Amino acid sequence: VPPKADPSAPVVLPLRTGYYIASEETCENASNVSLQLLGRSRISTSHVECTFESIVQRASSTYGVTVKCTDDGEAFGREPFVETRTDTFDVARETQFTIGYDGGGSATYQFCEQASLPEPWRNSDISDLIK
């Protein structure tokens, strides 16, 4: 008899951690604009860092994820800001998901093996970031 899941255990997204790219792009042509880095408790781009405040499973493959995001806008000539929102993650499989953004719109991402990415991501040590 398999052990029962601990109902008090925190919900985690059933996704591989690591780099994801917008589905219309290829791993070999990745750029700052198209890449996301997914960890167990965060997702980030080149200038926006989002930590998972809570994850609630809504259906078998759909999750409501409350994120607190910090945008380092100064590097891009705009004011930095922090926002908290609840996005919807639809997990197609452990290597693909679609985010439905709280403010509207959506984007689909697919997993990229790190070795398939161009520099500087191919050889970056991301071990601390994907825990």
C-alpha cells in the first residue's frame, strides 16, 4: 500500500526546475526576452524576480500561484516596482506550462536542457537558483 500524501505538505508545481523558453522560440536561439528560470519557489526573467507566496491546486493540472514580483526597472531606464498577483499555471506536462496572467494575457513555455542554450546560460551555475 503506497503511503498517503501529507495533506499539510505545501503544494509544488509538478514541473522540472531549470530554464524555460517561450514556446514560439527555440532553445538554441534563447535570449533574455524569451527565457524564464523556474525554481521550486520562484520564477524569474532577466529583470523580474517572482517568489511563490502560495500555490493552490485548482484542478488536476491547474494551479493558482500567488507571486510577489520585483522588477529591476532601473537597468531599463524605468522605476523599479514590486507587485503581488495571482497567476494561473496550466501544466501540460512536467516540461511545459502556460501562465495566465492576473492582469490578462497568457504565455506558454517549454523546458530547455541547459546544454542546448547559448552562452551565457549554457554554463551558468544555477544550482542555488533552482532549489
